[in-house]
Amino acid sequence: MASTTHTPLDAGFRRHDELFERPDRETLADGAVLLRGFAASETPRLVIDLQGVAAGSPFRHMIVPGGHTMSVAMTNAGALGWVTDRSGYRYDPLDPEIGRPWPAMPESFRTLAARAAEAAGFPGFAPDGCLINRYTPGARLTLHQDRNERDFTQPIVSVSLGLPAKFLWGGATRKDKVKRIPLASGDVAVWGGPARLTFHGVDKLAEGSDPLTGRCRFNLTFRKAG
Ligand code: MD3
Ligand code: FE
């Protein structure tokens, strides 16, 4: 028993780690790491670059196989873009709205995704697609898994920009209890390992205005899809 008793000394070391070593790193589950403020200094560049992407492939409200239109508007950058229509979900090398490849992934996106993945223990992350979600107040993303990618050993890196949101973090099945995690502009999360197929979503976006994005939240998700 004595060997497992936590002494005041243990508590002191733990407090030291939290305060001085990794103050902005939060482990949500095995393989899921939240890096609060990791992209904070880069948010203006990221928003300018995502507007450049949207100038080539505009945001659109896609239709899910059941026939409903998503409240979140989406576009993509990189070689493969996630799309949904009445026939199902897929990664497509062409933007179906314009019949041309998606805009190239901006350098600012690629390097941020790789740095965040490395910080979370996934060195060498080379995403081939970035899905860009745009939320306005009232928009939400219902609980789902990301399972259209080929290799689930590859993590997904997500970056929040603009208005804050409540992220819904569930479990391995749809019925598992859901935790609500506040996400702010500049927060980055890396979802890998055993957490990769966790059910997740985003609660209805609250009304608000952000100095950088206005009445908007953007989320970038970097994927190795192919
Ligand atoms: C956990 N986007 O685009 S990012 C999505 O804020 C998506 O727009 C949300 O879910 C958003 O698919 C949440 C966080 C996220 C992304 C992928 C995950 C969490 C994940 C994959 C596995 C586990
Ligand atoms: Fe998702």
C-alpha cells in the first residue's frame, strides 16, 4: 500500500509539470490531445489563406444521404476533398461544384498541421486534404465518426478559428455519454490512436462576433485520406 500512496512530494511534482512544463496540453483520451492556443499567433494568416481557398472553391451547404442540407458550410484544400451528396460520403480529387481540383493546401496550413501532430506524438504527419467548416450562429454538427479515410493509424488535426464553440466528445458508440469541451480561436486538437474513431460533434453555435472572423467560426481538419 505504501508504494501507491501519493505523498505531498508527488503532488508537488505534478503541480510543477502542469504549471511549467505543459501548461497548454490536455489529454482528453489515449491519443487525443488538446493544445490550447497552439495556433493563436497564426490565426490572421490562417484566415487570410482560408479566404484564398474559398475564392477558388466557395463554401457550400452539402446534402447528406438522407436528403437534409447541412447547417455547416464546407470547402476543401489539397489533393482530396471530403464531400457528401445524396449518394453518400467520399473523398474526391475534384470539387464537384466546378469540376476542377480543389485549391492547393496553403503552406501555412501544412506546416501548422505537421507541427501540431509532432507536438502530440505523431511525427511526419503529411495531410493530403483539409476540410474547412464554416459555422454561423445556429449551425451545428451532429454526433458522427470520421471513417472515410483509408488509414485510421493516421491522426486528424483540427484547428478552431473565430467564434468559440462547445465540442461534443463521446465514446466508441453513439450511445456513450458525451462531454462538452469549450474550444476557442487558436485551439488545436490532435485525434489519433485509440481515440481516432470516437463519436464527436459540435453543439449549436451561439450568437456572437469575433474581431477576426465576424459572426463566424471556422474549423480546419487535416486528414491523410488516401
Ligand atoms: C475526434 N469537425 O469536420 S473538429 C469534422 O469543429 C468535424 O468542425 C468539427 O468533426 C468541427 O469531421 C470538430 C474535431 C474532430 C475532428 C475529427 C475527429 C474530432 C475528432 C476524428 C476522430 C475523433
Ligand atoms: Fe468529424
